[in-house]
Amino acid sequence: MESNEDAVAAALATMGITLAAGVSAESVDAAFGSDTHKKKKGAFALELAGEFAARHAAEQPVHVPQHIRELFEFLYTEPPGEDSVDGDALDQADPVDATPAH
């Protein structure tokens, strides 16, 4: 939520959801924890992702929390080189036999 409150508010508005307490992490948690909106969590996630994508395409700022930034850096770093221990282990590993046992 931090620094993305306007994007969250836009996604909620698109879904026709109004939060009486305003947009905060607590109010969004409360809204989607209620029986009224509990089944709309997935739709909200997709709507918010669409809002972020539209903002990114329009070169508008989108705040990425540090822990998510670190996750993407971990996932998208270059794989180990062939001369590394991990690279050698992967290159020399025996193929997995996926034949079902009878």
C-alpha cells in the first residue's frame, strides 16, 4: 500500500467498492475480510495489477516495496556460470527418469 494508495483507491472505485474509513492497509484488509467482499479478493488483485500496468505504461510512478524489489532481484539475476560450483552441479547432474514404476 505504501505510496500506492491512489492506485488502490482507483482499483476499488472500478469495482464499485467504497471504504468509509478511507484507503489504508487496515481498511483494505477489513473490507476483504468481511463477508461482503471476501470473494472479491482475486478480482481486486487483478484490478490493482491492471492499474499498476496502466500507470507503468503511462510512465507514472509505482512504488515497489523493498522486500518485493529484493525478490525480483533474486529471481531475475543471471544463472551461475559454467565454471561455478552450482553451474557444474547442474550441468553434470543425471537426468531425471520420469518413467512411472510398475
